[in-house]
Amino acid sequence: MINSQPVDEFHRLNHRLMPSGTPIEYAQGSVIVPEESNEPRTYIFLEGAISLERQNNRLLLGVLTAPGIFGLGIGAMPTQERYHLHVETSCRGYHLPASTTLQLLDKHQLWRDAFYWMTWQNRALEARDQQLIGTSSYAQIRATLLTMAKWDEALRARIGVMTYIQRRTLISRSVIAEVLAALRQGDYIRMEKGKLVCINRLPLDY
């Protein structure tokens, strides 16, 4: 991501939100459906990695490694979109009603920190759109591989390259397989058991 995660702002938010939260733990492979709760919730993750998927077309918007917050502003303006949170690695954190989140933001004057966090999230989505919208299949695959290369080794060891690229781009598996095979044959990337080990270099065109 172009902009670094606003960690200091997260810690200030977490300090005030945690006392009102309900602890949660999820095992790898779990799916969290926020819409199933009786009221909108804010989710704060302290450990693990979570991916955000749009429900209507199963498009993967990205993977967030803790610390992270989902639904920080949903109490102020509910979204018409429906999302699932997929637990990529076992995670721990807490949730609280979105209405309580807004009350705490007011009480402790945390709007600046909330603004920084939500701006960072928007910039991450903008960067994703720049990489994937209106570009060729290869350019999308290349951008996704470069994103995966920035993950830590433990996360790369858990998420299959083929599945992640297909979920993130909706490109057919046959096209992805063809490109990955060519990149491996040319020693541009290294993979083991379907997982990305490293990128040596990636050509701009295919």
C-alpha cells in the first residue's frame, strides 16, 4: 500500500473502544457475516489476517493484517453493500455496537483518529482500483502478485496464489494458470505447493 497504516491512530481508538467491546476469536477458515447481527457492529482485530469480500459477486477487496477495524463509520451512514469477512489466519479481537462506537468517538474526541483510519482504508481501495480496473488480465495478475509479495512469509504460506488471484480479479482460473505457469517457467516467480515463495522480477507485458 502506498500509505502506511495509521498505527498510532489505531492504538488511540483501540484504547477507548476496547472497554466496551465483546471479545471474539475465530479460527482460520471462518466466515463472519456482519449483517447477521441484530444491529450494525464495529469489528476490531488485534491478531490475525482478515479478507473483505463483496457478497453479491464474491469479489475480494483485499486482505488486512491486524491491527484493523471494520465498520468504524457504519453507525453514521449504513452501507447498501453486503460484505463477508473471511478469516485467513486465526484471529482475535472484539466487536461493539456501531452506535456505541459513535458515542465513544464523541465522548473522547476521537474523530481525528477515525478520519485518519478511514482515509487510509479509502486510499487502499483506490490503489486497488488503479491496479485492476481497465487493465489487462496480465496487469491484474502482476499487480496481485506484487501485493502478495509484500505479505509476511506466514501469510503467504497459508493463501494459495491461484485462489487469491481469482477471488481478487474474477479472471478465469484457466487464464491465471497459464500466466503463472509461464512466469514459473521463466523463473520470474517461485511457488511451492501453490503458495508464493518470492518474486525475482516481473515483466511489464506478457
